[in-house]
Amino acid sequence: MGEAADHTTLVRVMGWGRIPQRSRIQLCSCVALLFNGPIQVKQRTQMNTTLKITTLAACFILSASVTAVAGQAPLTWKTGVASTVITPETSMWMAGYASRTNASNGVKQELFAKALALEDEQTNRLVIVTLDLIGIPRTMRKNLEKRVQEGFKLPPEFLLLNASHTHSGPEFRVGRTPADDGEFKPAKAGELYGAKLEEKVFALIGEALNSRAPARLLYSHARCGIAMNRRLPTERGYQNSPNPEGPVDHDVPVLVALSENRKPRAILFGYSCHNTTLALYQFCGDYAGYAQEYLQADNPGATALFINGCSGDQNPYPRGTFELAQRHGRALATAVEAAIGVQRPREIKGPLRAALAEIVLDYAPIPSREEFGKRLSSTDRYEKRHAERMLAKLEAGEKLPVNYPYPVQVVHFGQDIVLVALGGEVVVDYSLRLKKELAGPVVWIAGYSNDVMAYIPSRRVREEGGYEAEGAMRFSVTHPGPWAPTLEEKIVSQVHELNRRLKGD
Ligand SMILES: [Zn+2]
């Protein structure tokens, strides 16, 4: 780094440029965590000494008046962000665990829906909505697609919805898309909540679009170790238990929208881990909720948004208490800070391109009526109830489905980022495989996107068996049984096809 010609202080902050300073750094009791990586200050004083200050537990915050940034890249993007509380106003049945015996009894942490609107120089616009909820019903996705196209002229391929998959949120899928829980839970409150949610998300998208302002986009990534594979091979098959030998993806991708004043306006980050530290009875965003909360508290004015990755077979460990959820949240927030603080961020350029497709995912051959009949005497109560539901449909004259429309979305940020958003609870094999196979400097794979209908095992997991392969389908009222083992090739092929289309190959 060169030195200034006078007594100006030069501050180099994580590779984001050189900032002429005149005593602009303020020591402060709060922690500007985004700027909390190693900060080197070189100060040419009358004694021509060089000071190097490294902030570890430090309290540096850059003054809002730091705007004259030498050599700053142009603000080629426009970004807007909006956030709204979606915590239920009353007690509700909670989503995610079939074994729960009663409804919620309080709020530990507010749940949020957030929207990030990005517009490139050609005025292509992408909106990413993140939800502190178990999933996204297909019906809600479809309704919103239609409404944002009509209301905001936003094509469906430029709308990405992602759920954090917290298991401490309300069950609202009942009645719209039925719950994937073991028993049918009272549906009315869920229906009302789902209807309100759709309105809130629609308004939120409009709010984010309307708040667009000039920005730069920067990408970096780091690692976080709280996720562990949860498929343990045993003599009784694969059990849901910690498996430190199993595959993981500890990558933490981070996209930051910087405002004109060089402060982060939005921090979008991802991670591949079930949001299941907690199995209690109070609403809470779990580790992902805490990570967002901490990042926002430490970066006033910024909205933090979490995108869940390929977490189908990944759990945070250890689990069970609010304190652990907070610790995991802090660990993830620290990784986000590390991504920005340690790496030299990549300046992201446009144009935005996006493609969305629905593919037909086949089920394995569906059990016959007789087979479902035999399961009525199963000692496994979930298998028995699934059989009852399927038989009830057959009795009513319905045909059981033989396939399901599965959403695959690919977004390109120029030549810089390939973002793949897959539906369902995608296991980590998809992330690892697609990162290898897709060309591009940055590959970001999201699961839990646009429709969270079931687990999405890889061929390997499907053939190994166990909960993510087939067992979880017992809780469904939609799916008659497990997927055909061809699903991985179908999904991956579609990703490649969309990627080629966007590249213009
Ligand atoms: Zn899950």
C-alpha cells in the first residue's frame, strides 16, 4: 500500500479500497462486526512511523462520513431490501416434528420474512425472499409468481423464495399444501396464517423493489463447522445420528450490498445445515435466526438474510437448547464476518440472467391397495397413518399421483456467480456434485427453494435407504411413497440445461 502525501491516515479495510481518513475512525462501544476483521492502519506521522492495529475483540466503527473513497468502483447496481415480522400473533401448532404433543406457548425470537431486490445496469431485476419458516408451499409460490408478474412485472424466473427450515415456526401448510407431519393437525389457524403470509410477502417484495438505491455487490466466502452429517450407518441401516465421517459442505457464501456510504445495506449468506438445534415450544428462528440477528445488531442499518443450502442430511450439533442455537448462530455469524474480513471480496458485475423449469420427478412404483391394507396393522404408527390417508384417497375415487412437478432455478450474476435454487430438502451430495460440475468462479447451491415438498435424496442416499431416502415419506399426505432413484440425474441434468441456456451455449 502506498502512503499518503500528508498526514492523512490510510485505512485498508479488508481489501475494499483505500479510504482517506482524517481521524474518521471512531472508537465506540458497539462492534461493527462487518469491519471486525484484521484492519491495518498505516499512519504517516511526523515521526513517519507505521502503526498496525489489529482488531480482534475490537470496537472500530467507520464513521458515516467516510464517503470519499479513493478508487471506489462505480455503483453499478441498485439494491432494495425490506423486512417484516411474521411471528404468529397467537399460539399455533408448530412445524417440523411429528412427535410434538401441543401447540406453541410463547415467542423466544421473532420470525421474519425479508426481501432483497437487485437490479443490474440493464434494469434486469431479481428478488430473493427469505423466510424464517419450515418451508414454502407450492400453492404460495404459484400465487406469488402470478401476482408479482402482474403487480411488478417481475418474471417468475427472477423470483427466488427460500425457507430457513426452522422447526420452531408455525405449521401453516395444512389445508394449502397439506402438512408433512405425522398427524393432521388442526388446519384453520394454519390456513389463516398462510393467507396472511402471502399478503405480507407480496407487499414485502413491492417494498424491496421500491427502496432500490445505488449499490455495489461484493462476494466472498468462508467456512463454518456447526453442521455434521446425520446419517450414521449401523447394523439396522442408516440411523438419524451424528456421523462425523459423512459428507458435509461447510462453505458459507456471502453477498454484501454496499450503499453509497460504503456501509452494508444487505448481507445475504448461505449455509447447508438443518435449522434444528431446537425442538421446543416457543417460536424461534433457531441458529439461522440468531445468525441474522447478530449480524444486524453488529451492522446497524444492514438487513441480514439467510439462504438455506443442501441441508437434507445435515444437522447442527450439539442440539436441544436455546443457548446452543445462539452459539451456533454466533459461529455462523462469525464465519460471515470472516468471509468479508479475511478474503478479498469479488466485485460482482451483471447482467442478471435467470431460468426456471419444472421437471417431472417420478415416484418409485406405488404400493397396491392391498399393500397399503397390510400396512394398517403396522406397529409403526406413522406408516399406518400414511396407509390410512392413501386408502382414504382411493376410497374417495382419487388416483394416487405417479409423479410431482419439481422446480429448478438457475441465476447468473454475469460471469461471477452461478446461483442454483432447488426445491425440497436437498441432501448435501447435490451441492458437492454441482460445485464440481458447474463452470464458473462462484457456484452457490440453495435447497429449500420455491417449493419444499419432501426430502430430495441423491442416488447414493436413495439406495442406502433410511429417513431421507424413504422413511420421511411416511409423514406425507401428498406423496404415496419414495422417489424413483433416477431423481438425481433428472435434477442435475436440468440444472446443466438451464445453465447452458443462460450461458448462451
Ligand atoms: Zn427437514
